[in-house]
Amino acid sequence: MEKKLRDIMSRDCVTITLQDNVYEIAVKMKEHDIGFIPVVENKKLIGVVTDRDLVVRGYAEKRSGSFEVREVMSTDVVTASPEMTVDEAANLMARNQIRRLPVVENGELVGIVAIGDLAVREIFVNEAGEALSEISEEREPATV
């Protein structure tokens, strides 16, 4: 039986809201040793902030640590259903060149799958490796 994302996703997700500021995001990233935090509003996923977002859209623009989450978050987030297979998720991540995939059910964030989750659990190792190599290929930086 094929594994579903529900079987491998991290459920204890660190999240932020639009009321948080960039300094608070950076502190949470440091405390939890993460570089990706979903932005939620009443449990609904409305965006994500990555460590790269903080640098490119935040500090490199010489903004203060108190500026708003909205100014750095990405809203065009690729998501998956908990019922998606691990193989489908690996392909989706490779196609979109992403390392982390929020898992959403009825608009609510229920988990996160990272590229490492696919490989560490030895599930579809070939697909995970292929996805990682495609994601890691040098590409043009995204425009903001």
C-alpha cells in the first residue's frame, strides 16, 4: 500500500500570524532551528516565510525588525492534501523546485512534509533523490 503524506508529515508545525513581526519570525526560526514558517489566520494557511524571504525581502531592503509579516511572506504557496501519495508529493516538489510542502485539509494547515522526510524514511528513495537533485539545480532567482 502506498504511503500517504498523512503517514509521514510533521504535525507539530511552528506557525506565525500576521500579528507577528519579522524579528519574532527570526527568533522562532532560531529557537526551532528551522528556515520555513507557515503564516496562518484562524488555522487557515495564508502564506509562508522562509529564511531566504527574510534576507531578500527584509534585511537586504534595510527594513527594521518590526516590519510586518505581510511584507516578506510568499502567498503563492504550493500545497498538498494529506491523502496525496508520497510519490505524488515528490513529483510535485520537484516540478515546483520546493523543499517543503505544507499539507492542507479544508484550507487548514495540518502538517508539513520536507524533502528530507521522503528520504529519511526510506520511502521512494529514488524519487526523493531525484526530486532533491532537481530542486537543488541552479536556477534563476525568483523575482519578487
